[in-house]
Amino acid sequence: IQFVPQIADKPAKLSVYQRTPNWIIPRHDRAYHRVEKWLFKRLPFTRKLLRAKIYCQNEMRVLGMVLHPALMKIFRITATWNIRRQVADPDLRNKLTPTFPIGCKRILISNDWYPALQKPNVEVETSGIREITSTSIISNDGSVREVDCIIFGTGFYATENPIATMIHGRDGRVLADVWADGEEAYLGSSVHGFPNFFFIVGPNVTLGHSSMVYMIETQIAAISRVLEAADEASSTTVEVREEVQDTYNRELQTRLGGSVWANGCDSWYKHRSGKITQLWPGFTFSFRRRNRDFKQSDYIFSTPSTEATP
């Protein structure tokens, strides 16, 4: 969806091999009017009001994605209207209309995807690829297309982080082994058994509705609080308690089980085990509040004299 509209006018023939259609909503970007720019300059608080409006609009999506999935029908109506408005050919429209619940996979935002697919030199192939030869692509239906160039863009696989094989914790345990059935952490930033190890945008921190910058800033502040507490206690190691991490993740998975992401499709939100390891199931401000409620008792702070103690 990012590169096809940019290159559609360049080749004599462009074949788009679509594995699964996505729900797409319009992108409402536009240039600011002269009056708006004047207001932003003369009355700076109007910039904050606009930012707050955008933030609240995005946060409202959680109502449908997590709390009341039936509300996603509103987004489906918008996305269906977007297809009907932009795609005239009923056969192509049928190819581009998803069958899974909207929000189950990542909702995409674009104004130029559907127009690009309707250019006279562009075709959409949905039967799947059976074979790639040195000169062609052979589809599952037996059709052969001679090609000069293949752009390999199959999406994300974000549930098994390669760097986890390089991270070793207490007793030599490997993070990839601990995460064999799906990644999990406490507040998406620390894992029991891996003292002094903190990371940002870890398990269940990614969003399907709002700004990751907000989440990153929240995690930076939270990790800083833990490190400050360790410094005040003159600790050489700090890690989250196992029972705290386990309780936190049980709660997360319970909430995720009733979300739109858990029903109707596979996505890069899910580990191959079926466990949703990527998304935060709630408002971003609730994630910030959870991180602000720092409890020193949730962590094990060790000094040289206590490190040998179980």
C-alpha cells in the first residue's frame, strides 16, 4: 500500500499479487487554511486544542476494538463506503473487500491505493503464487506472467524478535527460550530472570489506534523511576518479581481475549501459538497511569551482600 501507488505509472504492466485484502479508510490529511495558521500563531493554545481533539478521536477507537467490538460496525460502514466510492468495477471491488471483521488486522489509511489498482496497466491477482521461475511467476490457477522485477512486500512478522536469541539472563537462560510460546514482559519493559535488562516497545505495548510516541515517553519515564529507586537503594541489580509479571500478563490476556484482535483472522499481532503479544488492550492514558503507579515492592533490588540470597 506504500509503494504500489508510487510506482504504478512507471511499468508497462504491474501485477499486484494480493494474499489478503485489507480494510482501508480514507486519509484526511490536508493543508491548513490561512485562518488556521493565523490562530496557531496568535493563539498558541489552539494548537493544544487541536492536538487534544486528534488524541481523543484516536482513543475512542478502543471502545470498539476492546470494550465493545460490536461498535466496529461503524468503521466497517466507513470502509465499505470507501471501497464502493472509489472502485467502480464490481469484480475488482469483490477482490478488494475483506471477509474478516474490521480491526482484526491492522486498519490501513490511504487515498491512493484503490485508484492505483484501477490504472489500465495494473491488475490484481488473488489466486496465489505457486512458483517463481527465472523469468516468470506462475499462479495457483496455472497462469504465467513474464516479469522483469519482483518487489517482495509481504508485511510484518513481529512476534519473534531475532535479538532475543542473543540476550542471556540468570543461570544462562536465553530470552528466546523463555518467549518460546509468545513474548511477555511486565509493562512491556522488563522480564523476570533478566536483571538490569529494560527495553522500550516490548510485548503488548504496540497500538492499533493511537500514537506510539506517547507510549515510548511513558516507558522512558517508568524505567527511569525504577533505576532511580535502585540507585537510592544502592542496588547493583533490579528485576521484576515473577508473580507480579505473571499476574499482569494473565490480566492482559483476559482483556485481549474479548477484543476484536482475538477473533476472526490471523495477523502480525499474534504469535504462532495464537497468543496476542503485540497490542495494548486499552487507552494509552490507562497505560500511563499503570506505569505511574510505581511500587518498589514489585521489583527485587539486590546489593552485593544479598545477590547470593534466593
